[in-house]
Amino acid sequence: METIYLLKDLSHVTGLSVYTIKYYLKLGLVSEFGRSPATNFRYFNNETLNRLNEIRMYREQGKSLKEIKRILNSASPVTHV
């Protein structure tokens, strides 16, 4: 069963600030799974959590966000449903 996270939950689990996660969203490094029509809250899944952990690993290696985006885009092609 897949876990669904709110932004604050992702922040808590990853140790990244809400601001940082929002910045990664803006840059297209991660994406939301969906949104609540009633509250407009963003929903995230395990894929986003894994992606944030990958980004953290690359940042610890000293890679820039631009390099990370290139690596992630070449490693996992985007598929649309």
C-alpha cells in the first residue's frame, strides 16, 4: 500500500524544509501526486519521497541543482498517463 504525504509530512520525514521542497517543485525536480479540491493541499507519494532522498544524496556529493535535474531526467524518463 502506498503512503500519501502532505508537504509538511515530507518535510518531517526527509528533514528538508517546506521552503526547500517548494523550491524543488518550482524547479521541476519533484512533482505532486495530486491536490485536494476542497483544501488545495498538495499530495505526494513514495516516488516523491525517494526522489527527495536522491536529490539529498547528490547535493551531499556537491552536485548543483542543474546537474541533479539533468541526472534525474536522464535516469527516469517522464511518462504521462
